[in-house]
Amino acid sequence: MEDLEKVKQNYINSLYDDYGYSIEKFDKQALYISSGALAISITFLKDIVPIKDSIHLPIYYLSLIFFSLTILVGFIAHYISAAQIKKRIIDIEEGNKITDNNHISILNIIVIITLFLGISFIVFFTISNMSKAKSRQTTDSGIKIEKVFDNGSVIKLEGDIKNCNFIDTLKNIKR
């Protein structure tokens, strides 16, 4: 019977080790994703769609806030977790009653929510600005020239290098 208790205790210890490793990986992944998203979003504005040409900037700023909150809350959770472990060690050494609290679980849920919101907002911002940049690129490739003469006649040229249409608004040119 003692062998069964020993196996059970070893298994429980193994589960605690796995749980600790999982929490550690969760914290690292949230930090990496948030930090990377911050860097990529800044590069996006710097190199792809300049801030002066961007649309939905409040959405971009919200994504930055949520990514920053993810990092901040992750650090706070790490600090509280370390403090709880230290307190638990002292309680065990002194024979005090061990109490559980769910502060870390709540903070981890906040990390998940802020990370999800940050990703959602930056994806929306990126897609909308890429669509705008693509449509601007399509319209900017064509030329539009309008010349108004003193006599009131207007010549309009529209098109691109492959296709050019001449519009004589006063019908002065005979064909």
C-alpha cells in the first residue's frame, strides 16, 4: 500500500512540475507575441504604410495599449507568482496553514484577453490599411491632366502609359 502512495505522490509531483512548466511557457509566449507584435506594427507604419497615410489610427493605438498591457500584466503575474512561492515555502517551513488564491489565474485570463484584443485590433488595422494602400496604388498609377485654356476650352487626359483617353469637352477638335 505504501508503494501505491509513493507512486501517487510521484505522479502528483510530476503534474506540479508540468503545471509549472506550462505556466512558464505561457508567460514567455505571451511576452514574445506581444513584443513581436509591437515591433512589427511599428515597422508596418514606418516602412509600409506611413502614419500620415494610415486610416483607423485609434484602432492602431488601442492595439499598442493592449499589447503593452499584456506585457505589463504578464510581469505583474510573474512577480506575484514568485512572491506566492516564497510565502508558501515560509509557511511550510513554519508549519502554517497553506492558503490558495487565484490571483495568478485572474491575471492569466487578463493576459489572454488583452493579447486577443491586441491581435484583433492590429489585424483589422493592417488589413484595412493594406486595402487602402492597394487601392491607392491602383489609382495612383494612372495620370490625370486637366488643362483649361483662356477661351474656356478644357483638355483632359486620363489613363496610364498603356491607355490614354483624350476628352475634348468643347468639341473643338475635328476628327
